[in-house]
Amino acid sequence: MTDTSASLESLYPLDRQRLPAHVAIIMDGNGRWAQRRGLSRVRGHAAGAESVRAVVRQARKIGISYLTLYAFSEENWQRPSTEIRALMALLTRYLHRELKEMQDNRIAFRAIGNLSRLPVEVQRELAKTEAATAEGTEMVLTLALSYGARSEIVAAARALAREVEAGRLRPEDIDQARFARHLFTVDLPDPDLLIRTSGEFRLSNFLLWQSAYTELYFTPTLWPDFREEEFVKAVWEYQQRDRRFGLTQEQIRQTGIANPRR
Ligand code: IPE
Ligand code: IPE
Ligand code: MG
């Protein structure tokens, strides 16, 4: 184990002062991974769960504060019911199996998305895991489940409209900060780095509002093959980027605003 960490560190030396605070991942390619091996899609999802475990560990080890994983989109409800059932079973098993490790590593678990659509047993397991890890101070692990960014934005607009209707809010008092407080991600900083696996170059309805200035990283690696080394490589690659937020390089140097640690 120590050998692997040492070689990883020399392959991709990370600057601990400039780590991305929040890394988000679109975990894609489980089906193709399985198909290439003549296995069922479900076997691909099971292998993907091992990548989740590896990446969570690695993120915690490096010192990432927030890790957000897109596990199931609102659109994914249209998949065959057998696949959905298998995914839900895998999720429940994962939460059960990883609880102790999350607690030992002081990881706080959270779930975001339209959770009421999930089977009640899954909702119960999610709530249980959140409560049992609430004391976690080292990393926030957020799972996006039954999540869709457009629905999230519409729900925020609706909530604000209700406040206006009730006379508690004036339309001119709606600004970006107030809007963002109605999103699922209210307690999270915007992602600094967003990774998508499997060679697709799209966001598939993930964190559309929050990723306005996020650095995007695409890799052809399928999610079940995305493990510690690929994760460190993505963070390293992020550290080679120049973030400017619409400013000039000069301004960035003066203000230090591009320091992703903020
Ligand atoms: C990602 O893998 C997992 C989920 C969307 C639940 P896919 O199941 O989308 O795998 P591909 O894209 O078909 O290979
Ligand atoms: C995005 O993957 C959703 C998750 C990884 C959970 P999809 O496989 O659903 O996305 P598309 O259909 O390729 O855009
Ligand atoms: Mg896919």
C-alpha cells in the first residue's frame, strides 16, 4: 500500500495548499464496462461501487473537503425496472458496508436529489447513514440520487415565488446568493473540479447552476476502471489549470482570488 502511495505521489505530486475544496464526479460507463466483458449491466454497477469506495478513500486521504458523486439522475428512472432495482439494492448494501469506515474516517454523508421518489427502504438507509455520520468533520461525501439540476432550479424558483406571493419577499431582493440558498447544495461550496468518466463530453443535468466556473475534466476511462491513480491524476491536472473567473491574469495575481482554497 505504502509503495503505491509513494509512486502515486511521485507521478502526480500535489500541492496541498492548492487542493480543490470540492470535487464532483459524474460516474459514467458501468454498462459499457460490463458489456465489453460479456457481463450484465448490473455487474458493471457492482464494479462501479468498488470505484466509489476507492475514490472516497483516496479523496479523504489527499484532504479533499467535499466530494459529490452523481449516482442516479432523474432521467435514469426511465431505465429498465430490473436495472433500477439492482442499483437500489447495491446502494443500500454500499451504505451498510461503508458506514463504519465513514465513521472511523470522520466522513459526513449526505444525499441530495428528489429523494422522495426512492424506495422507502433506501430513504430510510440514507437517513440512517446521514444521522450516524453527522459528526464527521474531515470530508463531506454527497451522493446525488434521483437528482436533476433543472428540477432543482425550478424548485428554487417556485419556493421564491411562494415567498413573494406571501408578501415576505420583494422580487428585487432575489439575488444569486438568495437563489442558491434554495438549492440542494446550500451547504456546499461550488465544485472546483468536475470529473466525467467514460469519454462523454456532457453534464447530463448535473449541478448546472453550481458549475458556472468549475474546471471540467473528461477521461475516456470507464467508471469501474477509475481508481486511486486516475483520481490523483485528475486533481493534479486541475492544479495545472489557470482559473480566472472572468478577470485578467494580472488581477488574479494581485488578489490571489484564483486560490481554489478561497
Ligand atoms: C453510470 O453508468 C451509472 C448510472 C448512470 C446509474 P451507466 O449505466 O450509464 O453506463 P453506460 O453509460 O451505459 O456505459
Ligand atoms: C449520467 O450518466 C448520470 C449518472 C452518472 C448518474 P447517464 O449515463 O445517465 O448520462 P447520459 O444518458 O449518457 O447523458
Ligand atoms: Mg451512462
